[in-house]
Amino acid sequence: MSITLAPTLTLANGVEMPQLGLGTWPMNDAEAAETVTTALELGYRLIDTAENYQNERGVGLGIRNASVPRDQVFVTTKFNREWHGFEGAKDACEASLKRLELDYIDLLLIHWPNPDQDRFVEAYLGLLNLLDRGLVRAIGTSNFKPAHLQRLLDLGLKPHLNQIQLDPYHRRDDLIALHQRHGIVTESWRPLGCGNAMLADPVILAIAEQHQRTPAQIVLRWAVQQGFATATKSSNPQRMADNLNIFDFSLSAEEMSSLNSLGRDDPDMLDADQFGH
């Protein structure tokens, strides 16, 4: 059986990262184990988890149960606020490695900046130490706003990637512009939006009908066509296969513009100055 493999993006340190992967929140260990194995057999090579998801053990089991060699799987995980600090980052990494039962992590991220405790700079220095030691292949941030990133950049510290909430309803133009200026890869989480509201948008439905694709495929194509990485959660094998099958068509400039016009204010959007774990 032929499988689709996502193309890769090159991070600033030369590491190749699959552009599209499987997100695992809010799966428990059992669901994660089964779904990760299925995803890898379908052609997924990027698996995204986090300490806070409480499913790293399941993710690791799913990787071991698949027929795909470890060096072909790109594993991302993230750590919580209690580990912000130079030594804390090391402790968090070692704990994740133990839960995953892996020798290294491909991409380790600070999950939220938590500016109220003001320790994310020390945490990032801890990530650099882990990179030097070979325990991780690439490092970055998650949910960092421009001001948080600028703190790092002003110190000569440049994350390889920043993972943010990003979809046609949630435009992040200020962040994307900052990423592009500094060679930071943009990755979107929850790329298909909250619930089913966005996927039922008439603009997205019309474009999907034009291309004979699912609304989810249109939204994911919108992301990857801009050079973003993304990871989307599904445990349904058919939807997982469909979500990966987006690299054989393109959206026109007019269609991209229509999707870009959908951005709107969302008062319920998590604010990284106020929220974090």
C-alpha cells in the first residue's frame, strides 16, 4: 500500500521536520497508543504531545508498536511552568524521556511563557544545554506572543519554532511577521478550530466543493501553503488519512485571500499573558 508522506521544513539548525503531523490532545494513554501506531502506519511522521496532555507513555508505546523506525519519527513534547529554569528544563526533559521511553526528543518546547513567574529565559537557556548534550534535536516555544519572543531575541536567543493557535478565524499576522524576520518556523495548534463552527463556514464549504475536498483539507492546505507546520488531532483512520492527503492540490490566490478574510476577534482566545500551565 502506498502512503503519503508530508514534506519537511528545515529548522534554523538544519533539522528537517515533517510539515504535518498528529496532535494527541486530549487523548489518554490507551487512545494515544492505538492512534499513534495507526497514524505512523498511514504515513504520519510527526507526533505532537506534551507533559500536560498526560499521554506521553501512550505516545511512546504507539511509536514502539509501529513498524516505522524511530529515526523516521519526529517527536515533539512540551513542559509546564514548574520546570521553568535551567535545571528545571533538564528535569522536565529527563522525565519526558522516561515516560516516552525514548533516548532523545526531536523538538522540546516551553509550553507557555507564564510571564507572571518570569523564568522562561532561564528555561530557554536550559533548552540550549539539552541541545548541546544531544538529548534534543531542536528547541522552541509554544504560545509565545511577540513581547515574549522579543525578550529572547534581545538576548541573542532564537527559538527554532513557535507553536501557536492559528487558523483562518484566528489570524496571527504580528507573530507570523516576527517569525519570518528571524527565521522561526510557525506551527499551528488546533488548526481546525474549536468545535465544528469554522469547518461549517460557507466560504470554506464553497472552496471545499470546488476542489472536491473536505473542509478540513481546505483549512490544512491553507496552513501548509503558507509554509506553516501543523498537527491536527483525530483518531478516526479515514479522517487521519484525509488530513494527510493535502499535498496534491493548491489553493488559488483568490481562495487564499477569501480564507484570510475570515479572521475575527475572539474574546475567548487564551491569552498567554494570563493563561498558562
